[in-house]
Amino acid sequence: MSSHYITSADHLPEEAQTETTLQITDAQTKRIFEARVRIAKDPDALTDPEPLTIVAGPHESVSETRYVELLDETDATGIDQELVAHLAADQETASNILNTRSDDLKVILQYLVETGEYESTSDALREIAFDYFAAERPALLDAYAEVRRELNDDPLTRVLDKQE
């Protein structure tokens, strides 16, 4: 059975290239994922072409059909799962304070706090960063979420497991 995929014109790279990493949706299952793909206007230019609907416009009511060949899914998008797991494990014993040492960023974040948009500069930075990652690096967030599920978040169980 042939698959059909959908992506937003916003996810397409600016440069006209045939191979890229792209966030796509399986039209049948509605599963959203990132994959390394080849894109072409002509299906004969690909080895295993599948239809790709590219939606645009404020209501995503404008569409164009191209063809896509899936090369690799999320794991091949450059996310090193082992590195994410290692960093998450190291973080359990490290400080969670980030320091940007940026006067400009501090002023902008403090403005957002002073105008009541956020409770603190930390809240502002966290929300802005996670919004960015959700929009621009969903595969990285997915990889980290998987690592978090695998880590046992109960400190007592972790200590008891280490003693055994």
C-alpha cells in the first residue's frame, strides 16, 4: 500500500535541494515525524516515490503536490541518542543553572518580566527556548523525551538501585 505524506511549506528549506531533513505527517495515521528525504517534482527522479502534499497559506488551504522518498527517520536526523542519554544522566548530579552572560538578552528578558508577560527571566527563557525547540528541533525534543521516560525519576529508587 502506498503512503501519502503532508508537510507545511514552512518546513521546506529555502534552498532548492533534493535531499533534506523534513518534518512530515503520514496522511493516513496522522503520525508526525522527522525524516531525511529526497524531494522531487517528478516521481521518476526518485527510486521509491510517495506523494507529498505541501500546504501553505493562513489556513493551509493552498497545496502543491511533489514526491518524496524517505531515506531515514528520526534517528538519522543527526540526533545522537547515546549523547542525549549521557547528558541527561550527567545532569542528575550537575547544576541546572544556565548562564548566557549577555547584557542584551538580560534586558530583553527583563522587559518581558516587567511588562507582566512572564513571572521571571528564567520562566521567559525556558518558555521561549522550548517553543523554539518544538518548532525548529522536534526530533531533539522527542529524543530527550524518550530518554526521560527511560530514566527513573524516583530519587529513592535510584539510590537503592545504585546500592545493589
